[in-house]
Amino acid sequence: MKTTNNIYNLLVHHTRLNEEEVKKVMPTAKWVTIVRDPAALLESLYGYAKMEKRSKIPFEKFAENPRLHFPAVMKRTLYHTPPPRNLMLYDFGLLLAEFDDQAAIEAKIEKVMKHFDLIMVAEKFDESLVLLKNLLCLEWSDIIVFKLNARQESKPINLEQASILRNWSAGDTRLYNKALQRFDALVKAYGTARMQKDTAMLREMTRAEYTKCVAGVTSSKPLKNKKLRAWTENINAIRQTNFSKLCIS
């Protein structure tokens, strides 16, 4: 994010973590990341990265026995796509060869927990935005966000599938549970009543801006504005009604 004096003060990027390289650009930054329930994350990756289409293995079949189907799915997955297992830890730098190495997993989780100033939680996104605002001294307008890149269809996960997938991504599950525990402690420290008040205000502000800026949701494919297009055609995009600087940003 560029400030009024043309200095960038935010580096926001989806990449595998390389602390040394990031520190070359932002040596004194606050570090923020986000985690998501591992079962839901695996389903999302499987659909978004077209793993079912590429491997010919339906998600439901993969979810029954992921260890059995993992090699075939990986063989037909694009080289830059994260693996359908422990993909959060993978993005934090864990190697594929370390996925069954409990010592390596524990060391990586400990490093992540120590390194990041805030670990947001996708399932508690509004609360996460409020904590982000508090950490970085942002304005309310800075944390008004619209959902983008949401898939048009997602497959429901039953309790048995969720249990199997979380066990399959046991490293991610352990990371998620530890991050969630710390997140809940941060919310408690912030103040439960204060958080309820602030998230309610944020939702109301977001609804107001959405009404002002967005005409509706559409398929990403026909959009002329490349900034609003998604990577795959089965992703929803927003149609703007207002092209003011605030709405575009």
C-alpha cells in the first residue's frame, strides 16, 4: 500500500514464506498471516486448482482415503500448486519430505507462532479484521472488504470426511488449533463486549459500502477489467456501479 509520500508500507502477497527475502524489503515490519480450517481448505484447493478435473479423482473419493489418492493427484497437478495436504505448513516452508516428520512439523509450528504478530482466522474474519486494525493503527475504511474470488459452487463436507481430512493434514490441524487458541486469547484481551460492538459496526459499514459500490455478482470470465477477473472461470466476481477511487480500491 503506497502512502501519500510514495513510500510503500504494506507488502501483501500469497507466497511461500521466505523470511530472509521479505526482511530485505520490509526489515522492521509487523508480520500477519491467516489460517483456515484444514478440511475446508483442502476442499477449496481441490476445486480451485481443478484437481478433480486434472486427476479424474472426485473430491469425495479423495476424501475417503487421501493417502491412497495423493500420489495420483500430485502427479497431475500443476507444479506451482500447493499439495492437497498440510498446505498451510507448506506455505510456511515445510518440505513435502517432512510431512510425516513430527519433529519438523513441531519446529515449524513453533517458529510460525513466534514469528507472526497476528495470525488471523478465516472462520472469524470480521474479528480478525478488527484485531488487524488495532495492531496496525488503521482506519475503519481500511478494513472494509468485499468477498472476491469466491467459487460459484463448493462441495459440502460431512463430519466423517472432515475428520479424515483433518487427520490427513494433521500438521495443519495442529497449527490451526494452536493459532485459534491464541486468537481467542487476543479477542479476550481486546474485550468480548468491545469486539461484539466493533464487529457489528464493521458489518454495517461494509453493507453500506457494498450497496454503494457493487451492482451484483457475476461470472469472472466476461469482465473487461482484468483486475476484477479471477484465475479460474468458476469464480464469482463483482460488478461495480460506482467507479470512484474508494470503490475501485
